[in-house]
Amino acid sequence: MIALSLAITHHHIKLIYRGIDYLAIGIVCHVFGFAIYSGTLIDIEWLIFFVGNGLFVIGTLLLHKGIIKYVGSAQNYKRVYIIVGITALVGMILYFSNLSDMFYKNLMSLLVIYMIVEIMLTVFKADDHLKKSLSIPMKVFGASFLMLMVARVIIVQRGMILDPINNETFTYQVLISIIGGLLFVILGFTMSIVINVGAITDLKIERTRLEQISITDHLTGLPNRLGLEKYIQSIQNTTEKYAVIFADFDEFKKVNDYYGHMIGDKVIIEFSRLLLQMNDEHVFTARYGGDEFVTIITKFENEKTLEASIENKIKSIGSQIKVQNYTFDLTISVGVAIYPIHGQDIYSLIGKADSALGQIKLNGKNNIRFYQ
């Protein structure tokens, strides 16, 4: 069930988290390896040795590869494969020799210990986010499994590995196999939880990022029309009035025609940066499109003080724009509409502020006009 959970997780989020399939198969290999070693599946000694140890080695290699892929490490497998290959060859030679079985049994235990250490080192080298999520389960598992393998080495060294504990069938080897299998089941369960919780967390972060992108203008970093709409929705029930200020450069086309669109874009970006510096809890600015900007002011005394504020802040920015080696002295026309006097929704107010701005364009430009 745990392996199935990991496999389903891998199927759905393999582009985000790689290596989950290796982790699932590796855990299954270890559980079957311990089942074989306990004698519950087969009781032929040479099959137990080769199949059981083979599953241990393959399972641990898959765990190692899965962890490496999961944490995005560029670690080289060459060293591990060489050590595994040499140890497996020496183990077979020892098995078919006349030496005591404790030599090849301890050799395989030491190989598994080495590979578990490699897995733990891979986790500890991961970045902080993954290290934080994996370090505790891997430390607990690694320490527990290493102690189990050390205990196995000692028991084998003393010739007690096949000694019965309570009856003839329940030996130290069976006990170690049961504990080892349980440790890998617990590891699989923990990894399944860690990976799925991590996936949910990362997907929430990605969703927040995409939502932020959707309400942000790609060129200037200011909120776009959707961002402006969301802001108005957020203040609709908390403010009695607000001013919609529709600002537009006068004859900005000449900048693009003379200097090129790249310089024109940089002028827009610099203007946005200067405009953004004036934002506070009562001022919100969005790029409406092209060289058009909408600013919302939620605190002002009357039209006269509002006009003075626009003159001193928004209109004055046009003469402060510096891009590369050029200094621009651009004039700005501003149309203003006030909620709820001139309209009830943001796009109606923007339309009326734009209408006021259009009257300025027809009558000399470079001015401020309230909708009438």
C-alpha cells in the first residue's frame, strides 16, 4: 500500500519530484529481501543468500538513486557501483569457499551499512528546504538501521545468528529480518507523508506565485488591471470615498519613434519606479496599459488638496526620468473621477476619468481635469 501510494504520487508529480518511483521499488525490494532472509518465502540456503542479499543491494541502490533524484543532487554513482560490484564478487567467492559463513554474512552487512551512510550523506548535502523535510526521518531510520546491522554483525561474529530465541523457528536471523522489514515499512510510510506534504506545500506556494503573476504587469512589476480590480474589491467596504486618477504621457509616441521601443519601455519602467515610491497605505498604483497608469487615493480632504497632491507628485515625475544617458522632460495629462460621486464601479470611474483626460488632450494637454 505504501509503495502504491508512492507510485501514484510519482505519476502525478514526477515533473516536480523525481526519484519517487525508485524509492517505492527500493522499499519493496528491502521488504521482500527481509521476508526471504527470515525463511518465510523460501528455505533453500543458497537462494536465501543470493536472492535475499541481491534484493538488499538492489533495493538500497534504488533508494540511493531515488534520494539523489529527489533532492536534485548531481552526485556520481560510479564509486557506489564499484564498491557494490567488488563486494558482491568477494561475497560470492567467500560463499563458495570453505571459510566460515560469518565472513560473507558480515561482508554483506557492512555493504548495506556503507550504502545507508551514502544515502544519509546525500540527504545532508541537500538544500535547506529538502534537508529540513528529510533529515529527521532519515536520521531516525539511518541510526536505527545502522544499530540493527551492527547488532547483526556482532551476533554473526558470535555464531548466534541461527540460534533459536523462544522456539526452533524463531531465530535471531528471523528477529533481525522482522525488525529490518519494519524499519523499511516505517521509512516508506514516512517518506510517503513527507513527499505528499511537501508536494501540497509547494503546490500552494506555486499557486500563490501564479496568482501574483496574474495580477502583476510583466514590464513594470506594478499591479495590472486585474490587480487594480482586486484592490478595489478589498477596499470597497472600508472606505467612503476614493479618487481614481488616470494619468497618461503627452505624445509618448514620439519617444518610441525617436529613441526606439527599448528606450521607451525603460522610460515606462523608470516612471513606474518613481510612481511606486509614493505609494503608501492610502495610495495604490497600477499600470492600465501602454503609457497609461491608474492611481487610487483613499484619503484626501477635497478636490483642491487632491489636485495639489497630483500636481506635486504624479505630474512632477515626468521631468525626473533618466534612462541611460538621456534625461526626459515629459508632460503628463491627468483625468480624475471620485467615488461615489461620479460612479459606483471601478471601470465606470476609469471611463469617466479617461473622458476627463480626453478633454485635456483636446485643449492643450499637460493639465489636470476632474470629471464633470
